[in-house]
Amino acid sequence: MSARKQAGNQGGRPRDSRVDDAVASAVRELLTEVGYMRLTMAEVAARAGVGKAAIYRRHATKQEMIFEVLLPGQFLAVAPDRGSLRADLAAVLAEIADSMAMPPQGTVPGLLADIHADPALRERFDEKYLGAQRRTLTEILDRATARGELTTRPDPATLNALLVGPVFAWLFLLSESPDQLPALTSALLDATLALALASPGPSGAPDDSGSEIVT
């Protein structure tokens, strides 16, 4: 948390949730209308009907403001427990896809670029977004191992990359339609489960074609 936000949260009057709601609504509207790059704190204040000082008491920068609006709570803070590895990963993948597809076009790439340029914001992003994903995936994999669905627990960071990477590439590198995400995530879930459930053979054991696996 920035020094400005810490100071604003210590003592004084409690924050008015109506201002928070108005600011969040204004941010979402302006992201759609003018885009990430052109959005300014002054425009948000005018649209929300509040003074800029009220916004700066809550958010030190435009990037912090947008970050908090798009991720108001800790992302995937509670691991889904649907009774099977497939159902749990399907729930995680749906939330990942929604979090990327919901913001207006250009928002996520622009915000990520600014996050990586700001060490303090990067630290908060790692904890609130990436850290929560890793903890959730670790819990899901541990439960699946305890149920006997997995003989060896995959690396949570690798699984995280398998789930997030294709969705990011689909939306922001290939510029494909978010409407096609259900088909993508269904295929992605099948592929991820196939890799997660595959039991590694012993070194030097033959593969299905009869050739020796080189390690």
C-alpha cells in the first residue's frame, strides 16, 4: 500500500462507500468510452461527481485506481471445491477467462505494462492476483492428490501458466473473439488434465511407439 493510502486510512472520517461505488462505476464507463490510455483521474472525478481529492485519498495513481476497480477483492481467494479435479480447474479457468475478457479492449495489456513498470504496484499485483492463483491451485492439487486423482502433484506455477497463457494469447496476442472463449477453455481444460494426470514413466522406459525415452 502506498504511503498516501496509508495516511488516508489512518484516523479521520470513515470512507463513504457511495463515493467508492461512484468512482468504480465511472472508471468502468470511461474505460469503455475513452480507453485505458486516455482515461484520467479528472475525468473520473467529474463523471463520479466527486472532487479529485476524494479519489486521491483512495488511490495514489490512475493505475492503482483501475487495478482496485478491476480486482476489488483478492482474486480466487477461496479455492473452489466441486468434488473433482476437473470441476475445480473448470471453475478456476472460468474465473481467469472472465477476469481477462470483462475489461474493455486494451485495458489489461495497458495495465500490465504499467504494473511491470512500477515495483510497488507489481508487488501488490503478485500478491493479490498471481499469489492468490498459486495458493488456490496448490490447494486444489493437494486435494486431488489426497483423493487419489493424482499420483504426482504437478508444479502449481506450471499449471498456472498452462491455464493463463492460452487465454491471454487468445485475447491479446491473436485478438480472437471473447465469444469463443468457452470452446477454447473446454479444449484447454482437457489438455491440462491430460498433462496433469499423465504418470511419468521410469527413465529409459519405452514409450507407446516402442522407442526409448531419452532423459
